[in-house]
Amino acid sequence: MTTLQDLRAQQTALLEQQAALAREIEAQLAAQRSAAIADIKRLMAEHGLTIADVGAGKSKKDGAAPAKESKVAAKYRDPVSGSTWSGRGLKPKWLSAAIAEGKALEDYLI
């Protein structure tokens, strides 16, 4: 029969083993990273490249400017309220109401 002390001892041993494995993984990753950096430096020297030649370490995603929201020029204007509509998307209520009253869309062109 396994006692609580035995289970806690096993747990401690497993946690120590987990920590050792994590340290070993970290050391392996650091060694791979160092080797990759050395290869990159060697290739850059071999081909006469600088950091500026390879994009200064920024990916396109990091260096790209945020997309600007483009404004579309208004095509239609309500003479009463001054509200405008570009002709894209749903028709505004003021224009839908005017058309329902029998007015033409062309009457509101700017």
C-alpha cells in the first residue's frame, strides 16, 4: 500500500525531473539559436550583406504602416439636413424616404 508520504516523494522527484528536462530543452534551444546566428553571420559576411540589406530585422508585418481607411467622396446630398451619401452601402433613410415620395435619385446628386 502506497502512503501519502510515498506519493509526495514521487511527486517531488517527478517535479525535479520536469525542471531538469525544461533546463535541458532550454539549453538545446539556446545552442540551436547560437548556431543559426553564426550561420547567418557567416552568410552575410560571405555575400557582403548588412542588417539594412535584410530589412533591419523587421518583418513586413512589423514595419508596415497600418492600413488607412479610405474616404469615398460624397455623391448625394440632402438639401434640408446637409447629410451626404457616397453611393456605397445601404441607402440612408432620408434618401429612401425621398425616393418613396416620388423624387428621383438624380435630384440629390452633388
